[in-house]
Amino acid sequence: MQTFYAHYPGKDDLLMALPDQAEVAGLLASVPADLPLGERMRTVVRQFLQGLKGERESDALARWQLIAGTPGLRYRAAEYERVTAQMFLDALGDEARQDPAATVVVTAHLSAYTQGLLRWAESRGELSLEEAVVEAMDALRGL
């Protein structure tokens, strides 16, 4: 008899899920393509956060508190972040994949998103999720 965990590549996959390529493409398509890439990424993240309300937000907080408190899971979150960044670059097309600036912009915004989630979790939800993530992304504007 298979265990519950046999249905997942690893236990961490119960806590963190990668988006699928169609979801990433849909998020990007919902934002005007003529905006600068950094603004597109900030808008995509804010739109995604709008879907995390109520029970979905409290579930995310519980998961991210566990991730924030477990060094191995923090490293795995960074791996998921990099894979997700590649999905965004793939959705943006060949030109973005070959543009070092686009790669930096996408990976920096997803890193800021992850840092915002970790900060939110470490605050035990005292900071709002959107406030923590937007503050982290806003730090990129000054670079």
C-alpha cells in the first residue's frame, strides 16, 4: 500500500507548489505588455496576492511560517523561486530569455516576493501580506 507521501515528489511539495506554465502566461497576459518589465512583474504579483484572501491567506501564512522556521525549506523555496522565474522568462519569449537585464528584473522581483512572504510569516501575519511583499519589491526601485 502506498503512503500519502508517495503521491508527491517530496514532502516539501505539500507546502510549496509551482505554478503551471499556463498560469504564469495568463498572469503576464493580464498586464499591458507595453509597461516596463519591472512594473509588469510588480503588477502580476499584486494581482496574484489579491487571490489570497480569507482561508487561502491563512493557509498560506501557516505554510510560510513553517518554511520560514525550517532552513531546508527556505532553501527549497529559493529553488522554487528560480524555477518560477524561468517560467516567467519562457512566457516572455526568446528575446527575454536572451536578455540579461530581463533575467535580472524577473529573478529580482521573484526574490523580493519570496522575501516579502518570509517577512510576513516571521511577523506571524501582523504585517499584511500585501504590505510585506510590496515593501520588498519597492526596495528594488532604489537600486
